[in-house]
Amino acid sequence: MSNTLLDLDAPSLLDPEDWADFRAQAHAALDTALEFIEQRQQGAVWQELPSSVTALDQPLPRKGAPLDSLVSDVQKKIMPYTLGNTHPRFWGWVHGSGTPSGLVAQMMMAAINANMGGREHAPIYVERQVIRWLVELFALPEGASGVICTGTSTATLLGLSVARHKKVGQVLRSAGNAAMPGLRAYASGQVHVSVSKALELMGLGTEALCAVPVASNYSMDVNALEAQLQADIAEGLEPFVVVSCVGSVNSGAIDDLQAINRLCRKYGVWHHVDGAFGALSILSESLRPRIAGIEEADSIAFDFHKWMHVGYAAGCLLVADGEQHRATFATSQAYLKAESQGERVGMSGGAPWPTDFGVELSRGFSALAVWFQLREMGTERLGRAIYRNCLQASKLAEAVTEQPELQLLAPVSLNIVCFRYAPQFLSEEALNDLNRRIVIELQCRGIAAPSSTVLDGRTVIRVAITNHRTRWSDLQALLNETLALGAELQADAGLTSSVLSANF
Ligand SMILES: *Cc1c(COP(=O)(O)O)cnc(C)c1O
């Protein structure tokens, strides 16, 4: 296209020509979105994807299309085939369920389109306010800092980087890991894979992670931790961080934070908490005592998008020593310099900037979604929703133990229940196979969405309740359907107890 065809003084090429028409279409889109949130709670939690969704054969759009045709496509081709985490029977992995007002928050974020790297504008003060609220919530010391990021995986990478900087010192920033060979991290064998991923990205490799054994409740064996620290120090290795689990991914186990605090202080090691979902149990007065000691950790990584139901993606790193946090990431390039002249701040004022506390420069305004959720719901209501999930989990565990065909495979620390369908006389291998199939059938028939995991070699049906829409009747339905499916699949495969016991 020749430039002479482009009117250089015409209005924007990308804004609507007819605002009134656009506004009408946008209002209709909002209604479609609200209807989705309301309607998606009924019917199947998930369905297998048709080829019309998975084919990926749409041509690259060279010409545009009207907004309402795109919204209609979303409504027909995407909305019916979501994972179902906004549905009351979704308990897979750890997902948040969102809230209708989250839609309004995301809309405001899109309108403002703030770049949250730094500089002097109101959105930055919203993020600072949110961080200040969280520092207060977790009772961290004066001078604590924080940064909002996309999730706990990123927050953990940032947190471990601060821990390493503290251990090695400023020379780390020029010399890298060569400045201190033998750096070593510690976590229970139940820790989330994001920790070893972080160590890989930091150039330390997965072998830098020592897997500490767990006790029978799947929390870290702190005596084993101390023995390992002593042995490694004697060998000349450099322990720099212990990562504790506040809500382990498999079973929701909570490590002994106070004991780990003591060991970390004794051996001069950073204590980082992976509290992806569990840390926010601090919002409930009833649960708060279970994570006592979190206020003395050096850093805490957690998600807003899981148990606080903020729209994806929003997580957070909090660091007790804000100066250490800043020293790990701050730079002083002229083109990014925070400046002011006397009384006049100017747009590039307002230091320190969020970019001084992490790796991203341009970032989105998730802080607004968190600010919305905290202000609309209040900490008490959010805490009640979290506590209700934990009570539901305890009741589910109780119901499991009352069923002779079911077996509870881990104690319930918070909101995760691990159990299996375990009729007598089946081999461990057959039980693993049967329970994997039960989970897949529950999902494919749209009945409910638990996930599966493995604990001590046993495949378990894992129900992680981070869902404010779940009712007890949903969990009862899960139990009934699990029993029915177990019997059905067992009969299908000819795995009746009599056949098997005859073979034994
Ligand atoms: C989800 C989760 C993570 C990873 O968090 P993301 O927000 O998905 O990056 C880490 N640890 C635990 C315990 C988790 O549940």
C-alpha cells in the first residue's frame, strides 16, 4: 500500500468510526459475558472438545470483521467448552472460580490500559495500597515490600532470586552463580514443581534442590531438614533457601513454619513460603492459627487467582526485607530513571517503581482486580468462603471414611481430599488403573471435575475445593457417582472380586 493513500491527519485508524454503534455492541457483549457466568453454573462441568474447536484451520484474518460477529463466535465456539472452573463441581488441580464483579474490574483495567512498570500515575498507587494491605494482613515487619505478578510460579522465581542475592551479595549481579559455587535449596518432597523450575531458570539446576523427607501427614520432617543442613554445611555446600509448603499441591499439607523459621535463623538461611492457595487461609480467623509463623518468613509467594477468585492471572511475592528485594532487581538506566525537579515530580517520578522489584518492565494492572475484590467483598467475607471450603473438605473426608468401598489416603489439612475407590481383592496396580479411569469418566461424562495424583505410589482421586459455588450436595453427588462408576468400571473390566480372588 502506498503511503499517499493514508491521510496522516485522519482520526485513529483503530478506534470505532461510529461510537454510538460500538457502544451498543459493547453493551450487548457485556450481557453475553454476564449470561455466561450465570448459565455456566448449570449443566456439565466439562465436555470433550469437538473438532470445530480443535481444528485450528481458520485463515489469518487479513480483513477485519464486526465486533458482534466475534462475540458471537466466542459465545458459540469457546464459552461452551471452557475447563469449567466457574462451575460448582470443579475441584481439579487448584483453580479459582472468579466472581461476576471480576468482570467489571477487568473491564475497568482494559479501559485504563495502564502500564504498571512504574512512573507517576494513580494506578501505581493502587498497587502500593494493595501491597500495604497484604503486608498488614500477613503481619510482616515495617519496610516489607511486594510485587504483583502473574502467579506463584513467577513469584517463587523472584523470591528464590532475592534469597540467592541475600546469600551471595551484590557481586551476584555481575559474576552470577560463579560468585558462589555449591548453592543449595531445600523443600519437602511434596513441593510444587515451580520450585525446581525456578532453580533451573536461575542456572542452578534441579540438582540444587534437596528433597527433604515428609512425615506421615505429608509435611516436612524438620529433623531431617536440620540433619541435611548440617551434613551439607560440613561438606562445604552453601544452603541459601528453605521453601516451605503452606498447602502442598498434592494433599494441602502445611509445613511447620515456626520450626523452619528457627532452623533458618540458626543456619542463616532464607525462608521462602510457597503459599499458592494456602497462604490466604490467613483471611479466616478460624484457619489463621494453622499457619502461625508465616509472619516471620523472609518471603511469601501466593496467588490471588486461586482462593481469592481474582480473574487470571494474579499472584504476589511479599518480602520482609524490602531493601534486599529492591537490591536484587533495581537498575539505573537513564531512560528508566525516576526523576523529579524540586517540587515538580513529573511523569517519571514516583520511585521506587514496581520494575525495581521484579523482572517485568511493562506489566498489566492486575492490582486493580485485587483492589476490587478486597474492597467489594472485604477480608471477612472472603475468609468465610475459604473456611466453608475447608469445612466441606472435612465433611467429605468423613463421608469417605464411612463408605467401606472408599479409602481416605491423606489427612485433610485444609481443602484437599485425597481418596480412592478400593474394593477388596484388587491389586495395587488394578486399583491405580481403576481410579485413573474413574476420574476420566467423571470428567468426560460432565459429572464433576476432580483431578488425580499419586501419593506413595497410589493413584488417588484428588478433590481440591477452592470454589465458592460448591454446595454440600455437589460433593454428595461426587461420592454417589464415584461409587456407581467404580462398580460399573470394575464390572466392565471383569474385575469382580470373585474373579480376582479366584486368581489370587
Ligand atoms: C498453583 C500452585 C503453584 C503455581 O502457581 P501458579 O499461579 O499456577 O503459577 C505453586 N505451588 C502450589 C502449591 C500451587 O498450588
